[in-house]
Amino acid sequence: MRNPIVRDVFRRVFSLWLPAALCLSGLSAAAADAPGLEERLAKLEAAAKAAAAPAINTGDNAWLLVSTALVLMMTAPGLILFYGGLVRSKNVLSTMMHSLFLMALMSLLWVVYGYSMSFGEGNAFFGCPLQYFMLKGVGAAPNPDYAATIPHQTFMLFQMMFAIITPALITGAFAERIKFNGYVVFMILWATIVYFPLCHMVWGKGGFFNWALGGKIPVLDFAGGTVVHISSGVSALVFAFLLGRRLGYPREPMMPHNVVLSLIGTGLLWVGWFGFNAGSAVNAGSLASSAFAATHFAAAAAALGWAGMEWLLKGRPSVLGCASGMVAGLATITPASGFVTVPSALQIGLAAGVVCYLAVSKLKAKFGYDDSLDVFGVHGVGSTIGMLMLGLLANGDVNSAIVGTYLEAGKPVALVGGLAQLMNQAKGVLFTMALAATATFIIFKLVDAVIGLRVSEEEEVAGLDLTQHGEAAYNEYGAV
């Protein structure tokens, strides 16, 4: 290119072409690296789903985690101390072991199939045992059917604590006379046949009594009147009848060996019950506050009611009676705590104190059964009162969901207090009693025939601490 004119034209063309070429090359490379249409659509769909998914509310999650710990505290040390102080010193460790062991046993069952049977999708009576097998799919994302603002795992943990304490309540009926190996097998079968299905029926999606999630009969039970207290109370009564009385009962005095322990346990139960009832709101909103208030004032009224009955009939109120009244009030308000006003809670608590006292002091003596620690008189009778009074006192201003959530023939039906809801409550109570009594009878007979449930007379006289566990609670008795 010796010709200067040609060289100049070539230089100008090249100076224009090179940037354009480089630009086109960059665009081609970018296009090659850019995601395809399907990939971009998938990302948009994922973003849309993420935006539509319920957001975790850290306040709700914090409250439910605290409530979970409070409910566990009700079993240990609450129930352990309450029951442990009421038995004779030779049986205190065995009585405590009943509740302590269930904390581990029920947790294992819950992981394997208990949570699935309780809250998995299935039929009206139990969930599919395999849906959440080994807690598959139970993670950080919320389950909007049950709790839209907390991780599914938090909800699972909270409900597990109910599965722990419910069978633990039954242990008070057969304290001081049961074989430990038979007890373990009985509890596995009872949880599987009674607790998990009943939990699904009342609280699980599509459960027979679940008023909020497609149930057939709308039974109001905020925190476990049927699921926890009536089921355990009736099972305790049947078990006590079948197992028989303790040696010497009622001729010989069988005084509590340490009422102080029981009083400490009572206080821990009262505090833990705030997590039990107020936590059942599954959020940290106004409903939790309402349930918290109803729980406290019902317990206070029941304590006064029980103490007042003792004062009237015996001339003086006992410390243990006052404590028993507190527990009765807590059990009685449990199903109603999220549906009633404070004045209604006071009525329920006062009724609990009076009626449960009569059940423990009069009904038990009349029929002669040895319910060692009055599980039926306090929990079974108490929550039956609470369930039925709830049918008359349920208030839509306290819990607006009961006004328009339940549908009959596609139309909303208000589940507020009245004769109609009283009948619904009665159906739930009677079904729970029938299921618990029948299943307990069958399981008892089966386990007793295969393993045996009653210790020998020699073992009972020596005490279950030594004969079942080889230990003694207090040093003066030594150990074997």
C-alpha cells in the first residue's frame, strides 16, 4: 500500500470496523452466556413463589419456641415434682422415672411416625404415617395449614411436647404398683392407638372434629381438653380399675412423703401452662394474650373454689388441696382458653374447684377405685366441665375465627355459645371417653397377658425404686 490515498482509506475503514467487530463479539459472547428462555421463566416462577410464600415472623417464632420449652418444663420438672412428692418415699424415683422416660420415648415415636399420624394428611381419623416419616419435609418453610408465620419445624416441636405430657398424666393413676417393662409397652401402644389419632381428629387437617380444617363435627378444643386431659383422665380411671388397689388401700394411710416437692411442681405447672394454652394461638398476637389471661384467672378461681369447699366441709383448707385446685383449674380452662372472656374463665375455674373436689373426695370413695394421684378426678372431670361450659360460653369477640370459618352446605355457621355448640362439645367428649376407655381396656388386657403389669406383693412392699430400678431416693435406705 504505497499509494497514500489507498492507505488512508484503508486506515479509516479499519478504525470504524474494529470497534464494531469488538462490540458484536462481546454481544455474541454475552448472548452465549445468557440463560435460555426456559431458564429465565423458571427463575421468574421461583421468584414469584418466594414472594407468595408466607414470611417467617420472628416474634411469632420466638414466642412458640419459648412456649415449647415451657410445655416441656411442665413434664420435667413440673409433673415429675408434683407426682413425685405425692407418693411414699420408697416409690418416688419410680414415679419420677415414668414421666422422665416418656420425654425420650415419645420424642422417638414422634419422629418416626407420631407427627405424621397426628398432622399428616389422611382420613378423618388419622394421618398417613409415612408422609412425615422421620420428619421428612418438616423444615424451615411454614406449613400454612397449621401455622403460616413460623417454621414447620417449630410447630412440630411445640406439638411434640403435648404428646410427651399426655401419657405422663396417666402415670399418676397406677403409681406405686406397676412393672416398668409392661408400662413402657403399654405407653407405646396407647400413644399409637389413642393419642396420635385423637390429635389428628381434633387438630389435624381433615380431622373428624376439626372445625377449622374440614371436620365433620365442629368441636372447639383450643389446647387439649379432649386430646390431652379427657383422654388421659378416662384412661387413668380404666387402668386403675383393672390394675387394682395398692396393698392396704384404703385401710392404711398412704401420705405424701414430701408436699413441698409437690408445691414446687404445682408452681412450675402453672407457669408452664401459659406456654401450653397461650402458645396454642401459634402466634404472638392478641389471642395469645387472651388465652394467657383466661388461664391465669381460671387457675386462681379454682384454687379458691377447692380451698373453700375444704374449709366448708372439713373446717380448714389444706395446702395440698389448694394446689390440687390450681391444677384442676388449669386442666379445666385448657379447651376454652382461646375462646372465652376473663369473666367466663372465672366461672369455669370456680366450677372446676368445686366439682373436682367432690370427684376426688366423694366419687372416688363411693366407687372405691385407687386412682393414686387423682388423675381422673382432676384432669378427666375437670376438662369435661371445661369442654361443656365452653359450648355455652364461646365468644366470637375473643376469637373471631369461630364466627365464619366453619361451613355447612357452603354457608358459614357461627360456633358461639349456645345449645347447638353444647351438643357438638358433648359429642366430642363422649367420643373421646369411648375411644380412651375401650382402647385402654384392650391394650391393658393384651400387655398384661403377654408381659404382666402388676408387680408382686413382695416388690410392692419393698418399693418400686429398689425393685424396678435398683436405686433409692434417700441415702438412709441404701441402694442395691
